[in-house]
Amino acid sequence: MRLARLIVTFFYIGYAKIAPGSVASLVTTLIFYLFAKHLIYYLFIFIILITTVVALFAVSVYTYRSLEKDRSEIVIDEVIGQSIALLPLLFFDQTNPPQLLMCVISLLFFRFFDIVKPFPINNFDKMNNTFGVIFDDILAGIFSALFLILALSF
């Protein structure tokens, strides 16, 4: 249970007093920015996939007896979604590390989609199960990545 708590709260960031999901997304963005020059896109995709599988198990263990599955301290889903939102930055200019401004734009897109939860994201948010906890943020990350690709294209 302690390991599950460590994972789902992203090393206890989920216990932040104000906006734990935003704090986790910001920390994810900063970590990405610091290590992006060393990341290869397929390695980053592999990290996201492994994190998702581990998160599914950890959230399931953490919320086993809980009626509310998507509790505010669970922020590993934001880490996954924000990572997906940052992924296009590794594709567009593979010779240079991503600019901080583009990382911030990715963060803003992700937080918008994660908070507003337009269709079909809202359907997964209502599921109240482990899959829904993770997948609504995966979709928010995909939407954000698509909007980031549009922004980078202009």
C-alpha cells in the first residue's frame, strides 16, 4: 500500500495543499524540460507506456476499498497526460531541446482539457473506476498534443 501511495501521489506531490493536479503537471513539465535534450521520442513513449501500466495497478490497489476512485491526491494520471501532451515537442525539432515557452504552452493546453473535460473526456471522468481515472487524462493529453501540433505548425 505504501508503494501504491508513493506512485499514485507522484512521490507525495498529490498532497499539495493547492491544485495538486496542476502542481504534478508543472513538475512533470519541468522534469521533461530538464531532460528533453537526452530523450529520444521512442524512449519517452516507452516510459509513458510503462508508467501507465504501473499506474493502473497502483491506482487499483490504492482505491481498492474507496468509493471515490479519482481522489485529489491521485496525480499520476496528470503525470501521464502531461507527458503525452509534451510528446510532440520531441518530434518537431529533434536536433535541439524543446523551448521552455512550448513546454508551458503544452502545460496550458493540458490543464485546460483536464479541467474543462470536453466530450469525450467527460465520459471517462464519470466512470469512477481505475480505467476512467487514468484514461480521461490520457485523452486530455492526446487533445493537448494535437493542439500543440497545430500551434507548432504555424
